[in-house]
Amino acid sequence: MNKASLECRHISLSYGSTPVLRDINLKIEPGEFFALLGPSGSGKSTLLRLIAGFNQHQRGELLVDGQDISGVPPHLRQIGMVFQNYALWPHMTVWDNVAFGLVERRESRDAIGGKVGAALDLVGLGDYARRRPAQLSGGQQQRVALARTIVIEPKLLLLDEPLSNLDKNLRVQMREELKNLQRTLGLTTIFVTHDQEEAMTTADRMAVLDQGILQQVGSAAELYDYPQNRFVAGFVGTANLLDGQVTAVDAGGLDFEVHRLGALRLPPPAEPLASGAATLALRPHQVSIVAPQDATDALRLWLDGQVESAEFLGEFSRYRVRVGELALLSDQPHFAGVPLFAPGAPVRLGIDPRQLRLLTA
Amino acid sequence: MTASTVSPGSPASPGTPRALAGPRIGLGAWLAFGLILAFLLLFLIVPVGTVIYTAFVNETGSLTVGHFANFFGQLVFRESFFNSLGVALASTLFASIIAVPLAYLTVRFEFRGAVLIQTLGVLPLIMPPFVGAVALQLIFGRSGSVNLLLDDWLGFTIPIMDGLVGVTFVESIHYFPFILLNLVAAMRNIDGAMEESALNLGARGWRLFRRVIFPLAMPGYLAGAALVFVKVFDDLGTPLVMGVTNMLAPQAYLRITSVGVDDPLGYVISVIMIGFSILALWLAARVMKGRDYATLQKGGGALQKRRLSAWESVLAYGWIALVLAVTLAPHVGILLMSFAQVWSFSVLPDAYTLAHYATVFGDASGMIGNTLLYCVLAAGLDVVLGTAIAYLILRTRLPARQWLDWLASAALAIPGLVLAIGYLRLFKGVHVPFTDKLVIHSWVLIMLAYAVRRLPYALRSCMAALQQVHVSLEEAAQSLGASRLSSIRRVVVPLMAGGILAGFVTSFITAAVELSATLLLVSTESQAPMSLGIYLYMQSIAGRGPGAALGVLAVVVVGLGTYFSHRFVERSRVTTSTSTKAGA
């Protein structure tokens, strides 16, 4: 089976004077399941279409197994793409749809028959060969689109928002199937999504894009625990972001002045840090919440506040707490019989300085 | 700054502008572009340019406006000019008066008459106007059925078929469907919420129609009205058949055929006709600019339909019955005429016969064959060109691709008469390559004139069809290894098939009844198609029977064609709806 690597070197693309991709550098390993994650307009779909050959970058190199394929037209790239709307041809049967690429390759009738049958069996649609795409459900259409693409044994498999057209339950099921299929085939797979949960649960590694700029690349845990900037911290998972100034750094720790809140004494940073503007990121579940009269430990920093709103989500409750002029989110695990804090109730928030992440970008 | 809590999961939307299918422009695209451009230049732009040029030069070849001064200096031409303008404006007005209530009725009310109106919309179009004119003469003419009855019973007659009034009457009846169809389409696209919010804010009844619904449907109305104006202004067959010669098109025809192809006044008239056609289309486009309100939202409903009250029903059905009776008159008339042995000064024919059909099949089978030959080739050429232009415009980034659209659509503003004059002038004395036959004596030129004149319709049809085919369907083919050409052949064209066929049929049936270019370009009797045959037969009283029989055949052909083109469009809608559903 094909296992190709992909490398983007200094890729830039603009429509007219609007830059869409800016100096993208990215290396995807053979056999990897890789996600391009970003909000709409971030350039993730453009990047995917560029790899498929439907967009042309103005600068940079696009290498598959070390060879630059920049000028190669889409039909000669041997890169399979599954479209967001599946793009099944309504005038052909399922069988003809899947056989399309093999017919283009002038393969023998017998070879086509065997491969199409195998591909349809692989996605569990062996009995649907004679149907038309319009007679299939959304999930089945997606499988046909997958079969149609993998049957040509592409070097890379590209998936454009593969799950966005499915309803929630089907999405979770398809997610599992996609993952298994990718493991079975070992195909280097790149998929585009705006859904961080989808990316985190499915991909080996992912790249976060915003405004055409590659923000960070890494595994789900790396991005979640060690975001490199404000955008990644906010986009991958939920985060409290506190803007402020690093006022002093010494051997024992550093002083961080949060706007409209006050100074916090934090442990020394892992990497050398200069004074200046920075952002403090902390996850809601890292903020503990107690009643004002409860005992507090010295390990944490404690802030007094007032509950603004409470959302009961089952596994946990999410509080929005006003501290001075700021609002912080705090997630508390829920246990039966434990009452929730009511809106308006005075509370204390505890922050573990070791869990904080100071962002300078 | 407050601590921001960013939660991801914004709804999916194609944020970046979708790039068109291919990253680079292939050699094939340039080649197709060049060929189409060459065709349009040779058979549309240069001939029409020649006509315009000729109108502005004198014998010595220097530029002059003297011909125009000469034109407006002569009473007969001034009169012709104002007659044409008046008839065109009046016809547009009367066509609107017929069409607007009908359109409103179909869209707003729930009643069985809607089907009748649908039929009304097509019936007049399937009969060539100059055939209708002859038939209407028999029914509404000075000694036609209606006036004979009126005279008998009430002692007076209505001279509705005389002179300019007659031309206006025939043209209004023939062309009102253009307004009806466009207006209905526009009103169907209005979101019901537009009306509901107006109702909610207190607008009702006539004010609601005047302030909200009609303005929203205005683009459709204007498109239809401009088309009616242009068609009437340029029409040659109807005035000729009715014996009205003091209008522009007949004057141009008479100058060119009697004085000769070098007479400058024929060219001056041509330029005036082109000028007014362009002006009308330009005005409509200008008024509509930026107002193409397709307000129907996703998931939104169309305008609410309500039931008619008893009184309203009487009015509505009365109006429909009246229009239907008048619209059907030419069809009934022509049918009776084709079976009539003698029909003169009587309400109905005195005796019936099948002899006219025998005559037609005996004498005129060549004409039927010619019509099929010219029109199949012309319509075929149109859809090939239409598909190619649509593809170049919608799916490539050729720098000047929009020109092709403009050039091809310019044919809308060129009367058949003018195009024919241009051909005669441009190809005068030119021989068909490798033969000693003159180009202007070849039937191919007739076919090309048909093709050029019908190209805008075929092009619209092909563009609409291609717009229905989502780009990803083609990109999927390419990513699976199909070259550009292969993906067009295996995916794009099959999915466009319905629209292409509809375009073919529209071109075919309208070419089959084209008279103005035919009159000038047919050089020998053996080249004559049905439309010319009908015209020639109708010239003599004795020929009216066979002429009518040929007319009935033409109506049947055109009617069947229209029916099938509707079927094709419906079917293609069914197939493509599956692909758009997936694209939602």
C-alpha cells in the first residue's frame, strides 16, 4: 500500500490582493492521520484543495515523497479527495461511480470488477452497487465517495469536512469507521475540519490555522496542554484568557499584573521570559471553586468572586464567576446530591500556578 | 480587557472564495476560445459592422451622416420610423395589460385556472406571427367571422385588423407570453416572508401589490417587456403579410429587394433598428442593475396563495376566457383554413377538403426537408457553441471570457433582416472555397444566420444547466485521474444533457419559424424552408389553403418541440436536484 509523505515549504497563496495562505511550512509523515483545524476563512480548505491541485500557490513548494508536484495538474497527481458534499455523480450508479477512476486508467474489465467489488465490500456497501446515489442515505453516500477514492490507491487521501453533512450520532460512528479504515489501509490521510473535538478524537496530529497562518502543529494533548498562542489556547478546548504584563522576573518566580485584577505571583517560567505584555491561559477545569468560608490550601492562588451564571451539564457544572472586572469560567465535577452555587453567591476561585500557561503571542 | 472565553465550533461555511475548477488555463481552452471568437466575428460582428459602416459612408468612401439626413428628409421614412416606434410601444403596453393580471392570478391565487394560464403562456408562441396574422384576418378582419356576426346582429363592425392597429393587435397577442413567463418566474422567486412582513406592517391589497410585490418582480417584467419591444420593432413578416409597408422593417426589405443591396437607405434603417433594440435592452438591463432580487431564502416558502372569492372568480375566469379565446383564434382559424374548400364572406367555411394537405405533401416536402436540415444543423451548432461558451465562462479563468457572452448575446439586438443584409453585403462576390459557387447562394449561409440569431437562447439554456452542476462533481472526476476533456465528456455534459436538449429544441423551433433572414437569403426555390413556403403560399388567394396546411404542420412541429423541451428541463431538474441536495 502507498504511504507517501507530504511537505509544504513556504507556501503562499492569495486571491488578488487578499492573502489566503501565508508562508505555510508543514511536514506530514507517511501513514499519518492528520487534521487541518481552523475556523471558517482560516484557509484550511484552500490548503487542502491546493494539495489536490485545484488551487495553485504563487510561492513555495509542495512535495510528495520529496518530489515537487506544484505544476502537476490534478488528474495526474494520484491524490484522492473526498468532497464535503461527496460529489457523487447522479447520472451514474454506485458501481459506475466507484469504477470511474479505474476506467480513466484504462484498466481491464476484470481488474475493475474485482477492485470495485472489494472497495464496496470494504465500506460495507457490496449490495448497493446497482443503486443511484440519490437512493442512498447521507452516510451511505459518504461511504461510496470513500470507496470511489480509495479504489484508485491514491498516494494521499484528502477529506474535506468529512463529517459535517451527517447528523450527530452518525458522525460519531463514521468517525470510528474512518479511523479504522485509515488504520487498515495505512494511507497518509489529511482531513479538514472546523470542529476541534472531531480533530482531537480522530487525528494523530493536527495543524491549527487562522487567517492563513499556521498557528501550531502537534498532537491533541500537546496543543491542549501547551498552546503557543492566544488563538490556539482559545480554539483547542475552552480557555480563560487573562491579558496583562510581566512586571518582574527573578529566580523565585515572576510577577504578572493582570489588567483590572491585580498582581499574581507565579512560579518561574520553563523558558527564559522577558518583561512585557503576555496572556495567562487556564482551562476552566483547572479553576476550582469553593464557598468563602471553606478551607483553602496554600498551593493555589485564591480570588474572591461572585457567581454570575451556572450551567448544569451533567458530568460537570460550568460557572461564570465575576472577579473584579473579569469573568472567569470554572468547571466543577458533579456528584449526586451536591448542590450548585446559585447565581449571586459569593465564592472563592482557586488557581494552581503550575497549571497556568503564560503566552507571549 | 476581560478574560475572554473562546469556544470553538463556529458553523461550517465555505469561508474562502471558491476557486474555479482549474489552476491554469489549458491550450484547449484557448483553442476553443479562438474558434468561437472567429465564428462570432465572421458571422455576426463583421457582417453587422459592415452594415453600420455602409450606412455612414458615401460613394467616395468618406464618412458621412448624409444618408441619415436623407432618410429623415423623406416623409415616408419619417412616417415609417414613428409607425414602428408607436406600434412597438403600443404592443408592449397591450401585451403588459394582458400579461400582468394573468401572472398575478397564477402566482397569488389557488384556482384551477392556473393550468389554463400555463397553456396560455405557450400557445401564441408556437405559431409564427405572420401565420397568425393571416388566420386573425379571417376571424377578426373586415369580412371575418366576428365582424360578419356583429354586422348581422348589431349592425356595426370593429376594424381591428386594419393597418397599424391590426399589426399592434397581432403582435400583442403573439408576444404577451414573453412578459407572462418572465413575470411569473420572477414572482415565484419572491419569498413569502417579504409579503408577510409587509402585511405585518399594515400593507394590504392593491398597495401591497404596488409597493412590494410588483417592485420585487420588476426585473422579470422589464426583461419580458424589453424583449417584446425589440421583437415587435424588428418584425418583418407580420407587417408584410398584413400589407402594411409604412414601417421600418418592410421599408428596409423593400429597399434592399427592389433598389438593390447597394442602396444606403436600407442600411440606415438597419442601423436605426439595431440602435433601438440595443437601447431597449440596455435600458432594461440598466434599470435592473443591482436589483436582481432572488429573495427566496433557503427553506423559505413562496408567496402565499389564497382562494378567490366568488366575485373575484368571475372576474378572473372572465379575463382568462377572453384572452384564451383571442389567443386560440389564430390556431382555430389556421386549422379551419387548412381544411376549407371555400372560405370567404362567411362565418365558417362552406365546404371542407383534405386536398390542401395533399398539395403540401406533394409540392412542399422539399421545404419540410429543408427546414429540418437547416434547423437541426443550426440548433446543433448552437448547443455546441453554447456549451463551450458556458464552460469557458463559468469554469475557466480565461481573461476575456466574458466577451464571448457579450458578443453572442449581442445577436439578441440584431434583427434577422439586418443580419441577412450584412451577409449579402459582406460575402458579395465571394466564392465558396475550391468551387465557383457564390457564398451567398449557399444554403449554409441560411443555416448560419439561424444559428447566430438563436445562439443567445441556447447559451442561456446551457449556462443555466452548467450552473446546476456543482464544481465539485467535476473536480472529483479530475482527482480520480480524468483529464479536463475527459471529465467534461463523462461528467459535465451528461449532467447538462437536459439543459442542452432544451436549448437545442428552443433553437430549433424558433429557427423553424424565422422569416426575415430567410426572405433575403434564399436564392433559389429549392432552398426554401417551410417558413418561406407559408409566406409564399399566403401571397395568393389560391395558395392560402396549402399555406394554412403548411402552417398547421409548422405549429404541430413547434408545439411538439416546446412540449419536449419542457419535459427535458423537468427531467434534468430531477437529476440535478439530487446533486444540489448533497451540496446543501
